[in-house]
Amino acid sequence: MLKVGILGVGTVGTSVAQILKDNADVISARAGCEIVVKSGVVKNLAKDRGLDIIITDNVDDVLNDPEIDVVVELMGGVDEAYAAVKKALQNGKDVVTANKALLAYHRYELQDLAKDQAFEYEAAVAGGIPIINALRDGLTANHIESIMGILNGTCNYMMTKMANEGVAYDAVLKEAQELGYAEADPTFDVGGFDAAHKLLILASIAYGIDAKPEDILIEGIDKVSSEDVAFAKEFGYAIKLLGIAKKDGSEVELRVHAALISKDEMIAKIDGVMNGVSVVGDKVGETLYYGPGAGGDATASAVIANIVDIARAGKRSPMLGFDKPMEGKLTLKSTDKIESKYYLRINVSDKTGVLARITKLFENNNISIQTIVQKSTSKTDANLLISTHTAMEKDIQNLIKEIEALDFVNKTPVMIRIV
Amino acid sequence: MLKVGILGVGTVGTSVAQILKDNADVISARAGCEIVVKSGVVKNLAKDRGLDIIITDNVDDVLNDPEIDVVVELMGGVDEAYAAVKKALQNGKDVVTANKALLAYHRYELQDLAKDQAFEYEAAVAGGIPIINALRDGLTANHIESIMGILNGTCNYMMTKMANEGVAYDAVLKEAQELGYAEADPTFDVGGFDAAHKLLILASIAYGIDAKPEDILIEGIDKVSSEDVAFAKEFGYAIKLLGIAKKDGSEVELRVHAALISKDEMIAKIDGVMNGVSVVGDKVGETLYYGPGAGGDATASAVIANIVDIARAGKRSPMLGFDKPMEGKLTLKSTDKIESKYYLRINVSDKTGVLARITKLFENNNISIQTIVQKSTSKTDANLLISTHTAMEKDIQNLIKEIEALDFVNKTPVMIRIV
């Protein structure tokens, strides 16, 4: 059993504890052992978090607890968090953090301190997207040519809204604040600083380069107006806040700023609060990673992935993902029981009464039609293009047989499922 | 030093050997040791592959070589490959394969055989995309609700071409064959079998479920016509060959077929020969992985990532990706030296000669204009919206200062970089 202590039981911390309980079946099967949260540190002891863990307001209760194997740091901020994780490492504990500011300033000191323990931080960049995992372990064969990231969901929500609905900057900021996507003081997000912290972490993994936020170009989206968005649309661009790392000979360019980017690029297609990171390797070419960049459960998903990594350390990670097989629990669904919406193309002789007889067969098979389009294919023949509401595969298969048997149907109907 | 033997030195095998040499600097820094290919097995000894490795036509020369640590299986096919990797494991060697058919039929036997060695297969699904890595290690906190994959680049190329250019199925297949994307007998790709092999591998990792290709619904794209594509476009759908795994209570649905999918879905935006996999976890929500699904170098990138994993086994993977720091080699580029295209919004009093004086300043700063749009903002004022060709950051910054100083310029110009 692996015992976890959480520093900072807020939204993400509560999700970590809750998911480790809710999904204990798959998590322990994948990790090869049980993982439980023993205790958590909070500022306000009076608030009930609905968790059956020990709650304390003293970090040392976790850091000095010999039973705790893994310390999860979710306090935020730089100095206090640095002191806490340093002490955790000195006390022989593995550490998992979601704290991007801590890493933007102290990642190389932490790498030195963590020689004998794990120090993991998947949740610090792009929330639930396993981008650290991909960049550090999945693309090791490559010189990284460039990284381009939509690393801040607040900015991407605002830029998308301005582009799609022509809303002015101030109005969309107000709306983002009302929805809880932006803080009362939005500077950290809209000024590009949050994205910069994340970019510096990615740049270290890609290039082994040390740089602090103060060393790089950081601009935000606060100068972008509706006129700019209209120009962008007219000339085939999207506007995004991008974090960019680019190798140029022996130099690395690091910058965060609003950017016009061709609508054909995959990264320009990432809209709303979602995050995405495009990585170009000299051998693999472009790969792109997309998903939720924030939210309690999504961030906790990344934190727990790191805890599972730690639980597996020293053992071999199971080849097919599960240490114990899961087959007993899940079985293959029979094809007949698949449900889907369907599209059918039926080639018929164009006679009176054809449509009535065919639609009657749909009704007999309990299949409800959504749209019908009829297109002539010759003077005598026509295609019926029909989409359905959700139906059962066995009913559709039966319907197709019945339709095929009709004398005015010329070819086997073609069926394509609608997903 | 880690020594590698390659079974099958074709396109991918040659890329593996070449990249391990070309990118030895980053690969050894990340792996913590040197990785070299010692020998390779081929069918035709006469053909020169331009590699300085031992070439043999006898697999046992590799499998029985006590110096070989890792066997890379790139032979393809099922039975011969199975016999070879089985012997490799029995001889105590770690194995890396790109062979999806082998895994579609024998993955659970191989998991049992590989208790004491690594058996890795990142390249077997979606080529260069580290999807095995993401699904097996990055999303361990989640019950996987569904996987939807564009797993066959040939089919995706054909579907994209039919949709974008209205080309008929037969013509686009012929073109794919001429470009080398499709085989002379294209059944394995267009019939959905290749995608099905890959789907079965993903389903094992997500659900721990054993199923063979014969057990699941497999249909191809060969019935899709231009009429279907036109209908899809009219009703807001893309057409893709999808591999789908979906959990429904205690059952798992596995199916491969052409599908109409709403154009708003991220996966519908993946075009051409590219692959992509959307994974929905109960906690993280949707994450998506995009990249090249085939090609020698892209596939080799995934093979080498697995070899690096093996080199790191037992050691802790370096926190920031590099075991030895790389800082000495790469330095941060100064902001002044950044090159980009630029967009400028300049608010001016609308007088004669304004445009001439402003464009002259562009010329003086060696900045070439690509487009100019002028839009009135009031009776007396106008916005000039200007995009440039590639220019130097320091020139643009100087230009902005000069423009700002002009008496008919009302506000500080806004600049957005074009990426």
C-alpha cells in the first residue's frame, strides 16, 4: 500500500482524494498496489471537505509522518511550496506537484535535490493532457524543432469567443470572470504569465535549457480588439495566445504572445477552454496533444498518473497496462447489441409508392427517420439518402435485408454509421 | 552501452539504425547510456543498406548473440515473428516491436512470456504518436469511457480527398496506390483490418479485454461513394474510418467502420494521411493525440522511445528529461533576434499623405508589407491594418516607436505576431 499526504486540499486536492477512492479498482490494478490518502493540510480547519482523511493545518504533520510515502503539493505559490517540497525530499518522500510557478523558478534545484526520490509534475502543464509524459518519454529519439502550445484555457476561451461571436474584449473578459474561468485580477492569465511558466517547463524537457520568466518575451492578449479578430478572419487566421519554443542552430527562442495562425494548422482548431500542444521533432514530424487544461478532476487525473508511476517504480510497468487481468469483469458486447445512428443509401426505381413502402419498413423495424434526401441518378432511378435516430444494429441489419428484397430496389443498400 | 539487434532491416529498421546514429547526442543524454545497433537480419544479403552494422540472413545470429540486449522485431507477419520474439524473451532479451498483427493475435501470451523482460510496442499503434505511453501511463486514474481512433492513414487520405475534392473512390484509390500510400492489394487497409489490429491493442490497455480480430465488427471504406460524401458535407459531417472502443456497463463495444462524424468534433478535423486518437476518461474528459501514423522515421521514433525506456529501466527517469544537463550546448536567443511575420493596427487621422509617410517608415526599417486594409473608425480617423513579410523583431520595435511619434497617429500601434 502506498500512502499519500496532500499539502493543500482545495478543488484539485479534494478531487485527488475522491478519485483515488472512486476509481480504486482500476488504479490499484494498474499500479500493482493500493493507493490511499492518509492526511491533508488545509488553512481553514473549520471547512468540511467530505473526505475521510486526517485533516491538519500543520504541514509538518504530513512532512514528518514516517507512514507517508508520497507528498502531493497543491499549495501554489513559490517560496512556501519550495520549502515544503524540499523538506519532503529531505525526509525521503517522493513528491508530486501541480505547481507551475514553483517549477518555473526552481526546477533545476529540485532536479538536484530529487536524485534519490521521484519528483513528478505532469499536472503543472496543460492539466489533464499527459504532455510531460509524451515529451519526456515518447519523443526521446528526436531533436525537438519547435513546441507551440495553447497553454492557458482562459485566454483561449476569450479568443474563441471574440472570433466566433464578435464580442469585444472587455465584454468577453467580464463573461469569463462570471463563469469562473478568469480571476477578479486576470493579469496572470491574460498577461501571458501562466502560459510562460508552463512553456519554461516544456523547454527544459525539450532543450535542457534553464531560463526564468524574467528572461523571456511575455506578452498577453489584452491589446487584441474586435478589429484585429475581424482582420484575422478575413485573411484566414485564428488568434490564439501561444507559448512558443523554437530551436535555431545553437539558440532557443522562447516567447509567449498573441499570434495570428493559419486556420489550416491543427493547433488553430483548438477552441474554447481546451489546451493543446504541438511538438515538431526532427524525425517524427508534428505530433499534437489536446485536452482540458484545468478543472479539479482533469488536473487530479494527471496528479494520480504520477502517483501510479511512483507505485510502479522499480517494478516493470505491465505490458498491457494492467498488472492483474481485468477480463473477468468486462466482456465483449455482441455486435447485434450495438446502438448507433445510421445513414443509408438506397438505389430505387423511381415509381409511385416507393417512398411509402420503404418508410413503412423503417417503422416496422422500430427505426425512426431523421432526414430523407432523394436524388435522381438517371431518368428512371434515384438514390434515397436517409439518416436515422438511434437504432439497434440488429434492427438495421434486418431492415437492410428487407429493403434489398424489394423488387424496385436495384442494389444492396449502403449503410454508414453516424458516430 | 545498450546493444540492439534488428530483425528486418527494411524502411523502419534502416531508420532506427540511422536515427540512433544521427541523434546519438540527445538520445544518450536522455537514456543515460549509449545505444548502438550491433546487427540486423535481412532476407536479401545482396542489397546494400548503407549501414555500418553486421548484416545476416539468420535470425539466430541475433537471437543467440549474448552481446545483444534488445531485439527489435520489424519482420511483420504473425507466426514467424511470434517464434522469433518468443525465443528472444527466452534468451533473456528485452523486445521492442512495431508488429500490430502479432499483438492482435498473441498479446496476452506475450505478456505472460515477458514477465522478466520488457516487451514494448509503441510503434504498433498510430506510428509516431506516443499513444500507448499516454493510455498506459498518462491516464491511469481513469475508467476509460471510449476510444475513437483514426488509425489508418491510407483510409484517412482517401476519405479526405473524396471530401475535399469530390474525387470518386476508385480514382482516389488509384492515386493513393501511385503515391505509395496504398498497396497493390489494398484490402488490409481499406477493409479495416489494419485499424482493427490497432484497436484491439488499445482496448487491452484501456479495458484489459482479450479479443481477436475475428470477434469484432470490421468493415472498411470500400462502399463509400461520392454521393455519401456529398450528403455528409450537406449535413455537417466528415466521413472517417474509425476504430471505436466503448464501455457500456460491464460490456465493451469494439468496432471498425466508416463513420459520419460531426465536423465540430476534434477528431473530424484530422485530415490526410495523419492519425489521431480521442480518448475519453471518466475523470479527465476528452484528450486527443495527433500525428503521423506511418513512415520510416516516424515509426522509428516510437521504436527508439521504447529502447530508451529499456535503457532507463531500474534507474529513475530524469526529472527534466535529460540525465546530463544540456545547457552548455543551447543558449537562449535574445528577443531582438526573433524573426516573424507581423500584423500592425495603426489608428491615424485620415489625411492626405498619411499612407505614403507610414509605408516609407516600413521601407526605412527593411520591413516588407504583405497586405494593407484601411477601415474608417470615425469621420476623421481610420485604422490601418497591415501584415508584413518576415522581419526582425528589433526592426518592428523600432518601426512602432517611429510610427507612434508621428503627429497624425492617435494611439500606440498594436502589434500581433503571425506564426
